[in-house]
Amino acid sequence: MDTNDLVQVSMVRGMRRLDSVEVRKKGDFFAYLRQIVLNLVRDEVRRSSRKHRLDEQGEWRSQDPSSPLEEVLEKEAVDIFQSGLTRLTPVQREALELRLNQGLPYEQVAEAIRCPTANAARMLVTRALTDLTKSIREA
């Protein structure tokens, strides 16, 4: 799986469960997304290891779950995600931070970013996530 695909699948999975994710403290949502990325990387390593069980001498290869490949893919995924965040407007980033990282209800997000209503804040967060996903796809 390509790194961009990995990040995109992670974002889609995270967004599907957005309403069920419990955010108790700052950084929880991004930790949740990071765990999705790690799980996908592990799945990909397992899938790859099933295809290539023997080395050139016909000996079994052991798959290290924290392989250099896994570390590189994780770093690339995080870099792409952070790059996508920088493409958002400051208000979009703040709204995402307040809603997803700090777990504030939309009423408090609206108040903090000076949106007229909670529904306007919800739309801002939704559009920010859409823009983030789009910029990740383009990366």
C-alpha cells in the first residue's frame, strides 16, 4: 500500500467513527488516528510476510513487528497528515483542535472561534476535515 493510501484510509476510518471517539484530553484524537495508521502498517507488513515466507536459501524469515519499514511508513504518514494541517486556515485548525483534540462540544467551539452558532462551528469542522482529506489525497 502506498503511503498516501495509508494516510487516506486512516483518515476515512477516523472520520467514520468521529462521533464515537472519546476525547478526554488534548491530543487524544490525533493519537487515535496515529493508532489507526500503525494498525494499517502492521496489517500491511503481515500481508507482505504471508507472500514472502522463505528467503533465497529456503529458510524462514522472521518478521519484526517494529521493522524499519513500519517506522518509515509511520513517519511518512505523520508528515503527510501534518502537511495537510498546515494547508488549513488558522480558524479551521483551531476548530479541529478544539473539537477533536480537546473534545469540546460545538457550542463551546463556536464561542471560542466566534462562530454565530454551534451548527456553523460543526460545518466549519466538517469542511476542515474534508479539506484535510483532500490535501492528503493530493500529497
